[in-house]
Amino acid sequence: MDNRKIGSLEVSVVGLGTNNFGLGMDEDAVGPVVDAAMEAGVNFFDTADSYGKSEERLGRALGRRREDVVVATKFGSPVGKDRPAGAAPDYVREAAERSLRELGTDRIDLYQLHKPDPSTPIADTLAALDELVRAGKVLEIGCSNFSAAQLREAEAAVADGAVRFVSVQNHYNLLNRDDETDAIAECERSGVAYLPYFPLASGLLTGKYTRGEAPPEGTRLDRWGPRAGGVLTDANFDVVDALSAWAEARGHGILDLAVAWLAAKPFVASVIAGATKPEQVVANVAAAGWRLSPEEVSEVDALAAVPAAGAN
């Protein structure tokens, strides 16, 4: 599997998103998924302190193999009723120490601000993150859910000689391409690595959902309840049907196309795909082996340009 750069880090083009590890999976199921990922060549694992027990379970599953992988986590979202959130300097330090304990490690390879904190100047947050890097507790820093304007604001706030965000992790897939006219252009201009989350549109780009039918029991959209109606729209299914036909004509499925299309984008550093079963990891990695030509990417871009409801 190809590797790409996030700052000084070298990561596999397919990463493993681990929110399911703490939000729905049994602990016994975590180890086999991590094992399958590493056997398939995945070296990039993304988690967050707000994903329940995900950090703890990931750290335990990695065990002595910790030095063989790149671990990314996030801070800033609520992690409990009695704990604050945000990006104030004292909280950044507290959250980092907590994540280090939960992960069972002495460093966080990529530490990401989960979402902007309008109550804290970004310069203050960056200063606290710089302290963590200088202390050796963090190697690189990134952000998530940032717009182009917020990325520019953060870049302008970096003190001389201090660390800067090297990545942004945003919502981007074949059914949600809003970032193409916003953060992606800024990433290409500034050299910030782009990490798309929800690459499979919460499963809609896997073929597991059927137009006019309720989501299968136990799926993410089944757990969403009424909110799933905003995703399982006729507009989205129209796009999925067109993309499925294009992929099938070339001997592939819609999941293969969803991953391969993202991997074909030069600005994408790693496709962060979640998995609850080993076979899902294997399928995600295999999908990245389909190398789309520039002409094919353009064809897919056109098919996916049909206005669609946001698939989160």
C-alpha cells in the first residue's frame, strides 16, 4: 500500500478510523480489526478522546506494536458531563495528558483540535500545542472541521519558530463535496494534508442501504433513527445508482469507487475508513488498489456532481 506524508509523518493511504471501538463495538472485537489492519499494511490509526473507550481499547490492541504505527487522536469535543471541552490552553494540556494515559503511550503522533473553539483565540491554542511538541509529548498537530478562512486564521497566528497545523480532517466523500470550493483549495495552496472522514457516507457508499427501505438493524443509520432520513434521500440514491453502474461496468463495487476516488486525489493524505469487522478493513485496503486515471476521476466527478442531500 502507498504511503503519504502528514508533516513529518508517513502514513498509509488507507487509515483506520476507530470511533466504533468506543461507540458500539464489543471490546473483544477490537483486537481482530486492528490485527487485520496491520496485516493489510495500515499504519495510521485515528481516534479521539470523545469516542468513548476508543483510545483505551486502541492502545491495548496495539500493545507492543505501538512503535510500528502512527496514532492520531483529537481533543476539544465534550468527553463527559463533568468535563469541559474546547481549546483553552489549560484544557489542551489536561486533554493531552488524559489521552496519553488512555492510549498507554508516551507520545501522540498527530494531535488534532476536533473543532474550532470560538471562545478561545487560536493563537492561545497553538501556543499550548507548541509546548506539547517541545516537550516531546506530541509530534505533529492538526485540526478538524476547519474552513479555509479558519485555516488561514490559524496560519497567521503561528508564532515565529512555532509549530503549525500540518493537516485538516474534514467531511468529504462522493456525496459531500462542499470542501472542494473551500478547505481543499486552501490545503493545496498551503501544503496542509487533507484527511477525509466519512469516506463511505455512513455506509451509503457501500451498497448496504436500499431505496425506500428502512436501514438494516444495527447499522449506523439505523442507530441514527429519524436523522437517517436526511441521508437516505432519492437525490442521494440517484447519485449512488449512477456511480454503482459506472463501477460495476469496470468490475468493481461502489465501495471500491468511493475509496479509490479519494485516493486518486493528490491532496488526500489518507482515507480514514471505519470498520467493525476484519473483512471490512481488508475490503477498504483492497479498494485503494484500484488506481483511477485522471480521465476516470473526471468522469466520476461529473457523475457525482448531481445535487444531493448531505450524507454525514
